[in-house]
Amino acid sequence: MSPPAPLTRDNVDAELARLDADAGRVSDALVELTEYNSYKLLESAPLSGTTAQRWQRVSAKIAALWDDYTAYQDVLNRAREIRGRRVKPRPEDLAAITKLLRGPSITLSTKSVALSERTLLGPSAISETATLAQTLHRMDTEYQLAADFVAQTEEAWNRLFAAADPVQERLKRLGATARDIGDRSVGTAVAGLIDGYAALRREIFADPLGLTAPGSAFPGRLAEIDRQIGVVAEAAAHQADLRADYERGTEHLRQLVERIDQVEAGQRSVARTVRDKILIEKLPAFTTQAPALRARLGALDALRDQGQWARLASEAAILGDALDAALAEAARVEKLMSGLLERREELRGRLQAYRVRAARMGAAESQPLEAYYQAARELLWTRPCDLAAATRALSVYQKAVLALDQGRS
């Protein structure tokens, strides 16, 4: 190939300006490509499968683009150096610059000639060269292929994450629910789902092109994880309902325990009053079930913390029956004690009623009626009161009043 015709000084200056501008655009495009988020992710992600194979080829092309750009810039630098020697370049300078700018000034590759193929006067290596224009055209083609690959990978990632992110959000909500209810079986199931989803998400990062290829198992795997999330979420909702029922139920049980405690404390208070006001050898034994029942209630909380809801429901029902029985027994004992005081008040009331009845007959202070009255009153208003003796004395007074009433009629 004959060398290109030398350019004029003005043509050289114009050509250098144009090629400098082209070099600037090439540099900007390459830098923009390497600064692209998807490109950075391709560089940093542990790629596998189809994506890794294609990225290996594309990354080699991008590295070659930078090598070509460096060689392209070196030629321009040599041309500018020659042009900068003189204001008015000599013909040999213009020829040298023209050869650099228009001729095959870039070495693309150098290949050794096999010994069996060499001749005595032939070269030991053959170099493949290209002009700046050919190099720029080849770089543009390689750049388009690299940019298309990065864009295709980004589009694949976007599609995959658009499908996977909603599943991740549902999984996060399920995890929060599992932590709230504290059920071990639900927690274990959620942990398994998180591991499975995390593995799938790592595959999204590693091989987006493989996962979006026709026939990929990704859609089915993601759908299965989503289905399992629904199953576990249903179980978690059931456990949450059990927890809510437990909170409501145990509040009622807690109130029963407190009521039993109050009644048992009331027994002691009533007993002190009875001993002060009533003459009695032995009172009914106090009930003391509140502490043990409170401990059983606390054991229910332990079952709740362990997430043993089935056993918890059974134990709560049993405790509820025990609390009802304990409250009834405590109230019965308190009633027996307070009944002694009520009996004294009843006898006092009856004594006064018959006193009024006797007064209507004009015999309230007659003897022996008055003596009977005073005897009964003395017993009923004495502390401690002998209820048995007071009852007998009242009976005598009552009979006497009734006999007087019958005699008048």
C-alpha cells in the first residue's frame, strides 16, 4: 500500500483538532461506562453461569478498548509533538504527521511466525496494524457490544428484583410477626424461608442473564417461596390470635387470683372481728390458695414465652376451673365466719321486734316479761356474745310474748 499523500499545514491542524475532539468523546464514553452502577456491580459481584461467561468476554473487550484508546492517544501525542516543532512545518514533518494520522500507525497485535513457516530472509514475527480511523471504528463497534451487555444485564436485574422485592417485603413483615409472637415453630419456619430467599437473591446478583433466560427455574422457585410465606403467615396469624386470646384470658384469670387473695385476706379480718364479738371455740380453717394459684398463673406465662400454645390453652382452662373452685371455697369460709356476726344481728333484730310487740300490748315492762328481755339483751350485747345462750334466752322471751298475745285474744 502506497503511503497517503501528505496533508497541508492547515489540513494537519484541522485533522489534529478533529481527532483530539474524537479522543475526548471516546474517553468520556469509556469513563461514563465504567462509572455506571450496573458496570460497577458486574465488577464487584461474584458472578456465575451465563452472566459470568459473557462478562469475562465483555470485560476483556473493555480492557482492550482502553488499550486501543491509549495507543490512539499515543499516536496523537507523537503527531502533536512533530507539529509543535515549527510554526511552519517542513515537508518531511507533514509527511510524518500524515503517516501517523492517515496510515497504519497503531499495532493491534504481534504474532510470532512458527519456525516451520519461516524463510531465511522472512520476519520472525508479524504485526497487525490499523489506521486511527479503522481503530476508532473498531472501538465504536466493541463499545456498543459492551454497552449493550451492561444494559441487558441491568434490565435483567431490574426484572428480577421487581419480582423478588415484594416477596422480600412480605418476608420482612412475617419475620416481625414471628418475633412478636415468639413461637419457636413459626420462628424456625421463617428462618428457613429467609435462608432460601437469601440464596435465591444471591443468585440474582450472580447470574441475572441465566435467571431471565427461557426455561429458567427462577419464577417457580420464587413462587414457591412466596407460597410458603403465605402458609407460615397463616400459621403466624393463628398463633397471634391465640396470643391475643391468651392475653384476654389471663387478664380474667389474674383478676380471679386477686379476688381470691382479697377474700382470703377478708377471712382473717372477719375472724378477728368474730373472735372479738362472738364467743366461739373454733372457727373454720382459713383457705390459703392464692399464692399457689398465682404461681400456676406465672407458669402459663412461661409456656407463652416458649410458644407452647396448645398446652397453654389446656393449662389455662384447667387453671380457670381451679380458680372458680378456689374462689367459691374462700367465699364459703368467709360466709361461715361473717354468718356468726349476721346471726347476732338477726337475734338482736328479733329481740327488738318482740319488744315492740310487747309494748303494743302494754306489757313491755311487766314482770316476768321484762326480766326475760333483759336476760336476752344482756347476752346479745355482751362481748364476746354467747350465741347459743342468747338464742335460748330470746326463745324464752319470744314464747312469753306470744303466750301473752294469745291470752289477750
